[in-house]
Amino acid sequence: MFGKGALIWVAGFAMIFSLYSQKLNRLAVSAGDNFNDLYMRTLVHEAAMTAMNFAVNDIWANETDSTDMTIYSPPCTSLVTIRPMGLDTVVVRVRARTQVFNDQFYADSSRTMTLEDSMFAYFAYTTPVSRYFWYTNSDAGVYWISGDTVWGPIHCNHILRTNGAPVFYGKVTARLGISPNPGKAGNNSKFYGGWEVGVDASLPTDMSQLITAAATGNGGAPVNTKSIYDQPLEIEFLANGDMVRSVGGGAPDTVSIATVAPNGVIHCSEDIRVKGVLNGQLTLYTPANIYIDDDVTYAVNPVVDASSDDILGLVSGSGDVILTENSTNNNNVVLHATVIAPNGSFMAENYNTRPVSGTLSLVGSIAQGERGPVGTFGTGSSINHGFSKRYYYDPRLQSMSAPYFPYIRILRLVTWWE
């Protein structure tokens, strides 16, 4: 009995270990198959990424908007399609594939299995200028100095100059360089959003869309009564959505912004003066100057409440946007607006002789042909005349703009999907 029992005991253990060994072998094979599958899928994904990078480079370097490419990165093949979509959008589609052997798939179909991966990217050429917080064709020797604090992206199409330790929270770009060179002795600026040189772009000068929008909104009404004016215009915004206007120095009247600017645009061929609290969305356009006579703020401050839908565009086609020198403006100025003067400047009136005027607090964006000064500084970056600056980028401008606000043609990535 003992001999037979021992034999049964040994045979039982042998069977158990045999089954366990087979299970281990199957697990090893399965693990190997899983590893190989993951490895091949990773290769296909990386091939798609490589092809997308080729396509993006072709778009950036050559402004390609319609072509087909086949890119081989063994063992994968990627098909690339670049096509226009609308007037200013380009879509890129990439599909990468390879063939692999899968025993179960082969047993079922008698052929190898195809692994695929796809990617999509959308690019836009037209971008509202206000998407940049600060944009100049030339800084004209004006410096960013200690005490200047800037939120949001800024760009200079010439040389951007600093003195002391200004603080930049958004990315800083310049076509011809930053002086002194960042990261070297003599530049104590804080570039918390990074910096880049060699970026080239030009401000728009075609304001026809604003003129057309104002003419359409005017609807045949007499000049100086609705959206179109040919005399100097003074505006004081009211927090209830109205504005007090004076045309050509005449008696003021109170009108609804929505009524006189149904398309959101007012076009005046002469100077515009503005102040008050805006409730609504409006762009003021003139080829002449725009004077800011007092604080211009939104009824709902977007810094406090990001759901604010108030927005103001100040567009001077050939003139300047000017902070008036008066008793009110010599004691701080708050400006909520997106400003553009492509052939002029944003500047303080009598910047080099007016008294020290406190702080210019801006929420919005500024684009100008030549950077205008708002004050002068002395030893240690102390203010001698005019304003120190606290400029805050309105983050809503990444997704919205003032009505018919001018665009620049510069390629940007809108979205990328894998």
C-alpha cells in the first residue's frame, strides 16, 4: 500500500507541476504577445506623430494649405492630408498603419492584422490683434522698467528694450532681439512666461471691415445720428448700457448703445473723446485721434468676474490713442479696452512735462505702430513725469474680441487631437 500510495502521490504532484508549468508557459507567451502588441502600437503612434511634425513644418515654413504626403518610417507608413477649411483655416489629417501577425486574428481570417493610429490638427491664419496683450512694430527706444508688471503675451517687431527689473508673466517675443540679452549680465527682467526672438509679424492697416460694419448698422440714417459721424464725437458711457454723446461740440444727448450701434461699431472721421463705464460690446473707429479723458471701465470687471461680456475696442487708423492731460487723469487712470493704432501710438499727452500722474492700470490689450511713451524715468527707474504701469491682459481675449476688431495674418495652432 505504501508503495502504491507513494506512486500516486508522486504522479499527482507531477501532474500538478505539469499543469502549472503549462500555465506559466501560456502566461509567458501571453505577456510576450502583450508586450509586442504594445510595442507595435507605440511605433504606429510615434510614426503618426512624426508625420504630423513633417506636415506642421511644411505649413509653417511654406504656408502649404493643400497637399498629400506619404511618409515611410519602417515598419510603418503614414498618409498625410492637408486641406483648407474655410477662408483662413487649415486642417491636417494623419493616418499611420502597419501589419502585424496575431495568431488568433490569423486563425480567424487567414491574414495579418492592421494596426492604425490617427491625428488631427487645425491651424488658423487670421487672429484678432487683441489676442496679443502688447504688440508694437517698433518700441522706438522706449524701455520696460522696474515697476512695470505685465500679464499676457507681448510682441515687438523690432528690438524690445528693458531697464531694471520689469516683470513679464506672459511670453515675450521680438523680431530683432531683446536688449540687454535675457539671462546675461545687465538684464534683470523676469520672463516668467518665457521669451523668443526672430518672430516676425505686421500690424493690419485695412479697416474696411469696420467701415462696412458701421455703414450697415447705420441703415441709411442721417450722418451724426447713429453709427456714422463726420464731426468730432465725445462719449461718456453709462453703466446701464446707454451713452451720453456730444457731436461737434453740440448739446449732449443720451442714447442706447445697442440702438446707435446695432452692429457694435461706430465710425467717426474726426477725433473721438471717451470716458465712463461701458455696459455692452462696442468698437470705436476713427482715422484720427482717440482721447481718453477719464477712467474707462467695464460694468463688470473681467478680472473680478470672468463671465463679464463687456468689451471695448478703440481703433485709431492713422492717429494716436492718447491719455489726456487733465486734473482727473493726473491722479491715476484705469482703462478697460483693446486698443490698436497701427500707424500711430498709445501714449500720454505731454508725457515728458506733465506731473507725476500715478499709475496707469490697463485691463485689455494694446497694439501700436510705434510704442508711445506714457512718462519719463530717472535714476533707479524712478518716475519723473507721467505714469508707472500696471498692465493686465484680459484672458477672455484668447476666445473673444471687440466687434469686427482688426486681424493679423499669422499662423497659429488652434487645436490638436490624437
